[in-house]
Amino acid sequence: MNIAALASVSLQRQSSALRVWRGSCQADVWLAAAREVAEGGGRLVSLWGCDRRDGAGSGHFIVSAALATGDGLLCLELPLTADNLIYPDLTPHFACAPRLQRTIYEMLGLDAEGATDFRFWLNHGDWPGDYFPLRREASAREDLSGHEVVDYPFIAVEGDGVHEIPVGPVHAGIIEPGHFRFSIVGEKILRLEERLGYKHKGIDKRFETMPPLQGHRLAGRVSGDTTVAYAWAYCMALESATGIEVPRRALALRALMLERERIANHLGDLGALGNDAAFALGLAQFMRLKEDWLRLNDRLFGHRLMMDCVVPGGTEADLDAEGVVALLAQCNAIECEVRALRDLYDEHAGLQDRFIACGRVTPKLAARLGLTGMAGRASGIAVDLRADFPVPPYADPEVRMATHRNGDVAARVIVRFDEIVESLRLIRHWAAALPEGPIRAEMACPQAGFGIGWVEGWRGEVMVALEIDCGRIRRCHCHDPSWQNWPVLEHAVIGDIVPDFPLINKSFNLSYAGHDR
């Protein structure tokens, strides 16, 4: 869909660097736009609500949809009056919508008209059903005890020989909590149903107590393995709301850190995937490389994960000449070892037997379910914000997108290897030609404004929508690509055997914390 075709909506471009448009409309136009985007091959990036009432209760609620089109990101707001807290159901157009809509109800009490699934998603009995945490009158200090906690009604599969296996939320290792309910015959998986939300921390409510210039620190802790992407997306939203220009050197440093974050996670995943297929040597070697990578992060940027290094207006850390030399030397050494390990993985018959045709998501199914990010690119969904909508410095050099069409564990391994090599190329290019100048532009705390940040993290697109009012954060919505991809995992395992689930799950490596917030 061409954004310019929305003649019935008054759109405002949010940033000169990022192709983001924002507008407000009524329910019929809101739904029609979503339908047009879906029919045109676009996707739903995120869906969230906001309470814009004042302290006296006057004002209205908003439901916002961020829709990705060939032109960029379209943010459409639908105002809801206090006597009609219902908005159109987007499930017929976007498969990832139901869980987002269930969350909007839990947080704000806004209903999707025509929705059929009313089970709580993030609320595990921590608060009563008539308490909505993101409403203005809700207080985190309220006594929410004494309400009845009901069991979660999982969908049962019936038939001869069908058994259920409940797994989690507490797992047999150092892993975040999530519940997986398998319906099986023998070892063959007929159905998987997930229940997440155990990592819900009330981050959206916490943002409301923070000054805008401090919000990047909380954003960077939404999901620790994606701290650079979240902090950059937050800062991008804040900077677009204020119109500040970030120094070129700072942008190059941000990109360097983002690609180092991508490589660190891919290295860890490749080792874990080898381990899940009983190839312990792969785990040992890749974790050794990841550890060296993280130690240099600590030396150059002051933190192994580069937490709090991306700040409003630029970066906190800089690279000197000695740091550039160390960074380039490590890139060369890592690439040699990664290429050798790739040959080993490719030639290992046991690994290939476990990887090939396991956990397959066809391009057709991936498109229908909205699979995104690295996993999407392994299933023929050629979408990467670094290549499609490059912000500085990603236009120079152009990003070579890594894709595959098989959509199985093997394809997701191949994409990881390809992305490591490409990220190393980008890092070398930027490090060898770092622009001169400051690393941070001074910013004053804005009194009001709205902005969106949109960044291709290592899992996929991270989005932050930031609304400021009276010098405070009215609403900060952080979206993780895991929202789109967790439902796809339920389909990827169908027909495979239970012992392959850890391998398939790790090949996606989705975030619990980023999803649950």
C-alpha cells in the first residue's frame, strides 16, 4: 500500500531520517488501512493503547497500530471515548494481533470487537480482572490481594493415543520462564500451546515515573541481550520528537555497537545449536569466541553487553586509535575461526541430519503468520530495516541481506553464519573511517512531543513509541519481534518429535523478557 493513497487521513512525517508517518482517524478508516496494508504485503509491527485522560478523567483513550509498508512505517491512532472502549479486531488481517489485543485489554480495558480469545495473557493472577495497570487512576501501590486466581484454560486435543506434556515455566537450566503444553501421539507433536507472561515486570508503568532523558536506561533493560537496539530505538524516538541532530561519529559508534551485539548473540546461538544436536565441541568453541568478543566490549565500551552506552543525543563511549586497532584485529581473527567452524558444521553428518528439515516454516506460512527478523529471512521473508530503510550510517556501505528459503533449523543456522560475516564487514568499514567530531549533542528535556524509533536488532525489528507530556513520559511502548515469532514456533514444531523441540526453540531464540516486559 502506498502511504500517499490514504487521502482520508492527515499524516505527519515524524523524522527526516526515518520514514515514519503518523495520523489519527476513525474506526472505519483505521480498519480499512490495516486491510490495505495486509493485502499489499505489509505487516503489523505493533499494536498498543494509551490513556490520554487528564487527572480529572476528561479526555480519551487511544489504540495505535504501527503498520510496515513499502514506503515506511505508518502509525495510525484510533481515539476511543470513555463510553465506547471498543476498536476493530485486526486478527482477520494479521495473525500476530490476538496476543497484542489481549494485552491491551489487560493493561487498559480496551476491547477488540469480534475477538474470541479473552484469556489473560500477561496477568497470572497478580491483579484482579477489573484492575487495569496503565489507566491513569491505577496505582502500583494498591493492595491487589484477595482476588480469586483461576486456572488458565489450555486448549485440549482429544483422540486415541493423545497425551499432554506440560513443560515449564520452571526449566531444567538457566533459562527464562515460559510454559509449553504439548499434545502428542507417541513422540510426534500434534499441537503446541504456549503461555508466557511470567517475566512481566511492569516496565510500561515504570516509564511513566521517569524523566525522558533517563528513559533510555530502562529501555536498554527490556531485554538484556538486545540492550543496544532498544536503547537506540528509544533515543531515536526521543531525538525525532525533539528534532535534534545526532553527530555523525555517534551514529557510526551506535552502528558499531549494534553489529557487535548481533555477532555476540549469533555466536552464542551457533554454539547452543551445536550442543542441542549433541556436538559439544561447537558449544565450547563458539562460547570461547563469544567470551573474547564480550571481553573486548568491556574493554572498549565499559560494559560486556554495552549497556547504557547509547544515550540521548549520541553515545557515552568513544573509540580511540588503540581501540580501533584492537577492534579490527579481533574482527579478522574471529572471521577466520567462524569460517573454519562453518566448514565443520557443514561437513558434520550428525549435525546436518538434525538440522535439515527440522522445525520448518515455509515461505508461504511465514508470510501468512507474519514471521519477522532473522527467522523470517531464513524463510524467504526478505525484510531487514538496515537494507530497506537505512538510517545513517547504514546507507554507506549498503547492507547485504542474508536470506534463505528452506525455513528449517539448517536455514536459520546458515543465515546466522552469513550475518556474522556481513556484520564483520560493516564494522571494519566504519571503524576504519570513523568521522571526526563530538560523540554527543546536548539535549534539553522536552516538555511535549511524540516520536518513534525503529531499529533492526539481532532478532528482528525493535520499535519504541514515545509520548511526552508536561516534561514526563506519558507512554513508552517497547515492542520486541518475539511478539510476532512466538506464535510461529507453535506451527514450526508440528509433525516433529518432542526431543527436537529444544533445537527448534533455540534456532528461533525468542525473548521472554522482551515479550513480557
